Amino acid sequence: MSHTVQQYLIRKYTSADYSIWNDFINQAKNATFLFHRDFMEYHQDRFEDYSLIVEDEKGWVAVLPANRVGEEVFSHQGLTYGGLVFKGDLKLEKVLLIFKSILQQLHVSEIKTLHIKELPFIYCDNFSDELKYALFLAEAKLSRRDTLAVIDLSKEIKLASGRMEGVKRGIKNELIIKEENDFTTFWNLVLIPNLINKHQANPVHSLEEITALKHKFPSNIRQFNVYKENEIVGGTTIFESKKVAHTQYISVTSSKNEYGTLDFMYHYLMTEVFKDKAFFDFGISNEEQGRKLNGGLSFWKESFGAKIVTQDFYEVDTANFTKLEQVIK
């Protein structure tokens, strides 16, 4: 599939593009390691890849990490966020033309709907709302909105009294925090049993998958376990990008945090390990496509001083590419 639309060539990613794609992601102003092909492809058996590359006469100008389901394209169902990825020197007018070209190409290819899961601004190297404006022009529909609990690490961290009591309990119980390269103990003794007991579910990543990803991204995927007298009592898996430390998994043993495990661990991570990051992202507390809020979980995160950042999900009719044609004067 390739088609020239208004000086842009839109084509599907192939394995021959692997190195150039990854180099492009590394230079983009609105990308993280999740868009690296090694991360995108760890679960390639679950998704039909439909990632797009946009080129002009000089080379690559944008990419769209994506997968296809029938007549719909998603950016990307296997990732926490997605959207149009481009370099920092790309002007708004070109972004609008590129997005129009992508919609037109998808329409020609009999794709009816494009779904965009936006990249929250905290992950961007610089302001990057060009796509949001393009979606507005294309009359995209807001289909979901999640709430992330985020701590601005450039400001003084102010924990609620209940959280500080937990930190003190952790000190009193002589808890030890260790960064581990092996995920086995946390996965098998804490995370999997908890998810099965509470939600009848398994982690998004199997032990084999998270281990393989750690091997590919040793500085980005980090595991911290908490021990009391050499027995694991909890832990967290952190996905670390340039500006953000994101909690991918949080879990404690059935002691129900009586040792102050989570408070102690996160206070340490925010004030020591990740103190030089811009943001600490606890992730969402939403359920049912954003329509429900887990109030207790959200309260716990906010009591660390976290504030709310939203992440929007859009769906746009590809036929609406025509709505971007007469925008620029």
C-alpha cells in the first residue's frame, strides 16, 4: 500500500524500515520507548500491524504506530498511548496536511474509522497539541477520557498525613527496597496471585514477555521489590521514559499494606530514585472505558500530592479528510 497525496507518500511499515523507524522515534518530540519496534512487536501475534510512514521529497516526516481490525485502524491497541509522531521542527500547517493525507489514504484503502489514543503532554519533549487541533478540524468524536494521577517532581512533594504514617510504619518495620533484574518473585508471589484473587485476571505482560522487554530496554523497565526480613511484601514495575517515571504495576502481599509497604516504597522512589524526572505518573484509576472511577485508588494516589491529567481517545471518520482541505488561508 502506497499512495501519493499532496506531496506526501503514505506507506505501511515493513521490517526493512526497522532501523530508520527506531532512529526517527529517538529524534521525535512526542515519542517514548513504547514506539520502538522492539516494544511494539513483543505482542505482534495479537495485532495486525498497520503502522504508517509519511515521507516527503527529503525523507521521513512522521509515523503513525497502528494496528488494524477490519475496517478500523487503531493507534495503537497494544500501547498505553499513540498518535502521530513527528520531529520538533515540523510546523502546524504541515501536521494538518499530513493528517489530512493519512485520513485520505485510509479512506482510499477502505478503512472507515481511525482511532487515536493521545500521548499525554507530560511525555512530550515540548508542546505538542497539533494533532488535537487536526482532530477537531476533522470532527473527531471524543470516545473516552481517562484520568492520570501525576506528581510534578519539580515542586515540593507534600504527602497527606495518612501517607506519611505509612512511610513511618515502613521505617519502623525495617522494610528494605531492592531494585531487581529478575521479575520472577514479584510476578509469581505477588502480582499474579493478587490479580487473580481480585479481578480474575492476569498481568498484561506475562513473566516471559516482561523479562524479554527488560532485556531489550534495561534502563527503561525497572523492578523494585520491598522486603521484610527477606520476604517479599510488595513491589512495583516502573516504565521510565525521558521525562516520566510511570507505574506499570503496583501490588502488595495479603498483609494489606499493614507494614506501610506502598507508602514507604513510593516515597523513596519519588524522593530518591526518580527525583530528577519531571513527572511521576501513577497511571489511571478508571474503569469501563473511563466511565467509572475507582475512588479509593484515585484518593490514594492524590494523597501523595498527585494532580489530574486527562488522556483523550478519539475516533474519526476517514471520509472527513475533506474537512481539512479549506482550513489554511
